[in-house]
Amino acid sequence: MPSFRLRTTILYLVLAAAWIYLSDNGLATLVDDPSALTHWQSLKGLAFILLNGGLIFWLAGRGTQEPAAAQWLTDSRVRWTSAAVFLVSMALDVGVISKIESTRVLQRQAIALDRAADHAHALEQQIDRTMSATYALAAMVRQGQGRIPNFEALTTQMLPLYPGVSALVLAPGGVVTEIVPLAGNERAIGIDILGDPKRRPEALKAMSSRMLTIDGPRTLSNGSSGLVGRLAVFLGDGGAANFWGFVTAVAKMDELMRICNLQQMAEVGYHYRLVHRDANAPETVLVQSTPDTLKDPVVHSIQVSNSQWELRVVPISGWHA
């Protein structure tokens, strides 16, 4: 039968190993992010167990040499008290570490949300600047009483002033008659905005509200994905104003994302996903850094005219790394 000295040392090693294992896995369960210990953490735990095991082995040897100490070490009350202290200490250990970890996660989420808010604000501002080109076009239509002489020359000079705009469009009566640049957009000429079932609902909103509405993201006539900012133009004053048609600014999504530098989120350690929310249809992913599911992302809402977008962000390494 193993000596008292050896039994005491083995008992300690078992309890110490259980302490470390249960503390780590108990914490992982509480924070819902189970992960294996790193090699360095495992080596530190092993060194701790061996060092203290040697100390217990020495103390047990001293106890067998001194009757009073030996009796104290073998007392059942001492063993039960030690076991109770072990269990209570482990519970407190897991609780305290869990609280610290929860606080750390909240701090990381606050930082991520601040970053998401910065990029969302930049995106909102860029879309506003891009689509404000429609107000300039509408002013020119009113000034020319329904005509813009030298439309191509004027809008060609306008385009560099509105970064993100890929095309400017005139649609008197709701039918597209002029677009700049024409190259690559020839298929848009002749589109009846009010007669197209896909375009008509947003066009009617623009007419009834007399405000800029943003349609999309949608597939453009040239095959790319983009936003369509549409403003209804009325000629005349007050109740006598007559509907003239629409002026439109088109922005490609990839160009907007490039200008807003959303990919910088990935460069500083975050996965992101920008989605378009629609109560009447499944959400649409506009741009993302990974196709994988984002676990417990922070979310910042973006109001784009009459549309609701969400920017979702999570650290690449997870909240508990």
C-alpha cells in the first residue's frame, strides 16, 4: 500500500489538476466561448502543480516524522474541511474570473461599437454628398424651365465634384432621355420609370413626398450593384406646380465602399457585414469581410433615406481572445 507521503502527494496532484481544469472549463462554459488552453498556459499550470507537489511531498515527509503533525494531517475533519475549502475556492475563482472576463468583453464591445459608428457615420455622409447631386440637377431643370442646354458638357464637369456618382440622369415624364456618361449605360435610355413595376413604387414615393428617395441597392442597367437617388421635379409655384419628371444620381456600391474605406475594419482586426433590412423581404448583404456567421456582433443602425441598413462588427479572434 502506498505510503502516507505518497498518497498525500498524489491527492494534491489530483486536486490541483482538477482545480485548474475545472476553473478553465467552468469559465469557458460561463462565457459561452469554450477554447483549449494554449501550450504556454498548459506549461505554466504543469509547472505550478509540480512545484507545489514537491512542497507537499516534503511536508508530508516531515509530518510522518513528527507524530503530532502526522495526526493532524490524517484527521478526517481536516480532510473534509480541506475539501470544502477547495470547492468554495474553486467556485469563487470561477466567479471572479467570469466577472473580470465579462467586464473585459463589455469594454471590447464598446470599442468595436465606436469603430462601427465612425464608419457608419462616414458612409452616411458619403451617401448624402453623392446623392446631393440631384438637387443641383433639379435646380438646373427649373432654371431652364424643363430643359438643360449642354447637359452633357455641364454634367461631365459636375461628376468630379461628387465622388461616388457614376451617372447623372434626366427622365422627363418619367422616361430616361439623357444620361452621362452614356458609355456603358446605353441600355438605360428609354426606360419608363413609372411604367416599370420594379421602379414604380419608389418613383411614386419620390413624387408624393417631393423629397429625395434612394432605391437600392439594386442591379443597375449595366449589371453592377448600386444605389439610385431619385428626386421628382415640379415646375411652377405652389398648387399650380406641374410634375416635370425625375432627376437621378447613380452610385455604384463598390465605389461607395472604397471611398468609405470600410475594409479598414478588417485591417484593424474586425470582421464586418453591412446588410439592408427590409420588413417585407429577406435582408440583403451589401458587403462583408467573411461569409462565415458573425457570433454575437455589435450592431450599428444606418438610416439611408427611406432604407434601414445595419453594420455588424465582431473581432476576428472573438470577444474572449
